[in-house]
Amino acid sequence: MIKMLATALLVAIGTVQTVPARAAADQSETGTTTPRAIAEAWLDAYSRQDFDRMTALMTADTVFLDPTSFEIAAVAERIEWRGPVAITSGIAAWGVDHATYTIDRTYEASRNVVFIGHVDVVYGTGDAAQTYRYPITTIVRVADGHVLEHRDYTDFSGASRVVPDD
């Protein structure tokens, strides 16, 4: 079962276009998946709003937070959730169709994987869809093949609307 989950995660990582695919490099000699591979799979699932995949990567105590949201008037609810139900419900309430991370820099230290770049978030679908770009640093803490914490530092004041090319 663990090997099957690891294989599924590695296949999923291979489909990520904005996060480097490093499935072969991130699989250790013991067959376990590295924190970077888990974090990349998590970020891909989050970007696609794939709540089933996100839930599979969480523990009952996984935390999702953005301390930069705490005093922003435009953010209706402080982004600080614990557990799969609270996390997926909170994210689903944003009305995001999908997001695309563009990573300028990433590194791993002490089971924390740090992604620095920006994220283009698409709210709504079809003609009503609107895209906003947020400069962001995302830190994903991993242990025992699961995401323990997702922490965003979002530059809400630096956000800009992305207008599609005609």
C-alpha cells in the first residue's frame, strides 16, 4: 500500500509543470518519498483544488495557515485551519477554480520545503473567471510521508489582476 501511494505521488508530480519534476531524484534507496517530493505533490494537488489528494497527504493534525492574512480587511476569515475537513472546507470557500505557481526558488531544510515565487489564482470559471497574481512564499513541513503544515506568506498588497491576452 505504501509503495502504491508513493508511486501514485511520483506519477502526479510528473504532471506538475510549474514545479520541477524530480521524482527519480527524490526517491531514496529505501523506496521512501522525500519531503520535497511530498511537498511538490501537495502543492500540485492544492493548485488543482484536488481535495481528495490533499486529504490523502494530511494527518488529522495538519495545519494550514497564512499569518499575513490576519489583519487584511479583504480577507474575510483569518486563514488558520487544522485538520483535513477544516482545511479543505476553508480553501473550497474561496471559489478558486485552480492556481498556477511559478517558483523562482525552492530549497529544503529540516523537512521544510520552501517555495518562493508567485501564484496566479483563478476565481470562478468561464467568462466570469478572474485571475489575480500574488507574490508568495509557501513553506510545507513534511514528516513520515505526510504534510504537517502548509504556511503561506502572501503579499496581498502586491497582488495584481492578470488580464488575459485577446
